[in-house]
Amino acid sequence: VQFVESGGGLVQPGGSLRLSCVAFGFTFENYWLSWSRQVPGKELEMVAGISRTSRSTPYLADVKGRFTISSDNANSTLFLQMNSLKPEDTAVYYCARVEPDSGRVDYWGQGIQVTVSS
């Protein structure tokens, strides 16, 4: 199992970024997937998840209405569209696979830096 993330970078407050995560080594549409983020010195927090059918997409309260998670099952790709970015969104973002029986993440991407600053 492997993930390759892209799309991070530096953006001004109020701007947008779209993160992508291409998955390899498993049947993409059989798993819940998620995006999480971590700021140095703080705990990792899950930002958004997406169910196998894409019908359920829970979000962290702080990003609801600004971020949108989606997936392209044909290309095994997970997305996170981030709009109206704030400096407090600055973090390393990780895509991940959720193990169905335990509900816990069993594989993580390598992480990608998102910096929101003027």
C-alpha cells in the first residue's frame, strides 16, 4: 500500500489549494479514506473522511463549509479542496486508509506541507 500526495504549498489567507493523493496497492473503493493534519507540537487531527460509497463525508468542525473531500475511484485518487484558507490551517496534511474492522488508520501518506501566510 502506498500513497503519493501532491498539491500543497504556500497560499495567502483567503486563497485555495487542492490536495491530491493517488493510492496504490489496494482496491481503492473498498475502504474509507481520510485526510488528517498535524501542526508541530500539536496532536494529529482528522480533517475529513469519505465512505466507500462517498455518501458519508464527515468533517472537522473548523473546516466544514470550507473544505471538500472527494474521490475518483477510477483513478484511485483522493482529493481535498480547501477554500477560504486561514493561517491556522497551516499544517502537514496526510491522506490515509481506514481499516474497516477496527475503524483505525492502517496506512498513511508521506505528508504534504500547506502554509497559509501573507
